[in-house]
Amino acid sequence: MSSHRDNVLPFISGVPGARFKGFSTHEKAAAFYSDAKDNRLVKVIRNPGDEEFFGPLHVAMQ
Amino acid sequence: MPPPPVPWRTKPHPNQQRTPGSPQAPCLCTLCISQPSDVATCGLVPVYIHPNHLPDIEAALRFLGLPPLSNPGGDHSQATTLNHEENCNHPVSPRFQQRSNPQPENEDELDYLSSSFSQLSTSGSSSQAPQDLFPAQRPPVVKPNPSPRKDMKKYYVVVVGKCTGVFWEEW
């Protein structure tokens, strides 16, 4: 059975200080992300070669 | 409108197997009258005797040396049936043996029985629907077992990672 970490593992693997949180509804998740974004807590950390897999950096942040 | 009644199948009349030379006078009793006139000849004509005349009849029988009445004080219909059965071996239960519309012997009896039962099912209370006889019952409500994924979050927020944002289920 997969855990929350397994679900977000592609986005946090190899990222020091990665942060993630699970929610039961989209509204709560969106509100949490909006607050984090307003507080400048959202950070995109890429390693060499991640653009080929995850896409360009300017679209990595919602 | 229910279908017409289908009579029961009966055995051949006993008098149909009578040996030659037996009396051929038509019988007027209750059972034989219901049968075709050319086959019912038991030779006995039951009559109703008023109770007030019983002493005179019995005196006459004694004078002639004949046996007394078999059931002088009993029910008329019962005496008729008993006397009739003694002489021509008719079945005792005429209501199941009498037939007004004989069916050919080569037809399937199962069809008759099915028709009879279908008639019985509709003749009692035609206005009563089956759902009235058997009240509708709802199937028991079975609550599904709690899913093992119930406590799992469907939406994930990645604040620090290679991609950030709100994600759900699988990606």
C-alpha cells in the first residue's frame, strides 16, 4: 500500500528540505498551497537533468 | 374473465364394462343422471320418502317379505349414494368424478392439471394483486466495509520540491 510519501516521491526525491502535505479535499489543499505561496514558502529545487523529465522551470510552480 | 373450468379426468364408468345381458334400463339417480344416458344403468332408482310415510313403507315391505330400508331415517342424499354404490360401484365422491366435458384420453393430463391450477389461482380473489399477498420487502442494507484508502489523502500539496502545487491521486 502506497503512502503519501510514495505518491509525491517523484517531486521530493533528491530534494533537500522537501515539504509536502496531504488533504482530503481539493479546497483545503488549494488553501494551504495559497497560504504557503503568499508566505514565500514555496520553492522549486531542481537538479541537473530534471528539466528533461519535469519540464521547464518556469512552469514547475503552480 | 377467468377461463372456463376444466373438469377432472375420470375413470371409465363402471357400467361401461358391464357384461352382456345386464339390465339396460336407464338409471335416474343423481350420479347416473349426470353421466351419459347410454352408459348409466345400475337398475336402482332412489326415491325420497317422507318420514311420515316410513311406517307404512316398512309395513308394506314386511308384508311382502322384502328387506327393510337400509337407511330409513338418515339423510336422503347419503342413502342415495350408499344404495347406488352398492349396486353399480360408482365412486363415492361425485364432485371430483363428474365431468360435463370429457377430454380425449390421448391428451396430456398435465395440461389439464396446469389449466385447473391456473384457474384456481385466479378464481379466488382476482382483484388482489400478488404484491398484496406478499408485502414488498426491501433487501437488507449492507453497509460496505470501510475502504482501506478512506484515511488516505487524495490531494497533496508539494511546497518544496522539483514541482510544487496541488496534486491528486496519481500523476
